[in-house]
Amino acid sequence: MTYYQVQELWRYPLNSPGGENLEAVDLGHDSARIHIMTTATLHELGGAYPDGFRPNIIVDRDDDAPFAETKWAGRVIAIGPEVRIRITTTSSTVPGAYGEIEREGRIRLGHSMHVL
């Protein structure tokens, strides 16, 4: 099993150009689709988010290769003791993985994440 650690959490209000960096977030079934990206991918992109590119969860693993998220489609991501996210889509044009909440709960910075 591959383990990651949650490094950043972001919320992007509608019609707002910027995001809010969070220490914790409660995710429920009414939450919008979640965009997850690894730090390796972010570093490969030069450390900056391209326009319109707004990941909600950034995770880290020291020995990870960039774009590891492209292999997560159809899998479930477990974050912390509660949250489960089913990865529904990955893309080569917008790096990262997109998913929907399967099990609600709270995510905090430092929580472990693994691909089931």
C-alpha cells in the first residue's frame, strides 16, 4: 500500500479568484468534486498552479514520481480515519485526480492518505 501525507488543504469560494488555505476541512456528500494532486506533480509543473488549476488536497511522499495520480482512476483514496474518496477521473491535460466523496469526515493537515 502506498502512503502519502496531506500537506495542503484548499477551499475555493465560487466567483473568487483566490483560495483559502485550511488546516482542516469537513467533507460531506454535498461537497463538490475533489481535486487531489501530489507535491511531485506540483514541482514538475514548476511549483505554480496554472490558471484555472485549483487542487483541493495536496499530498506528499518523498520518493514519488510526478503524475502518479494518473494511475488512481477507479480506485478509492482513504484520508485519515474517516474520509474515503472514489477517484472518478484523471487527466493528462489538467494534472491530478478528481473524485467524489464516498464516506464523509474531517481531513487535517498531516493526515495519512493511501490508495486502496
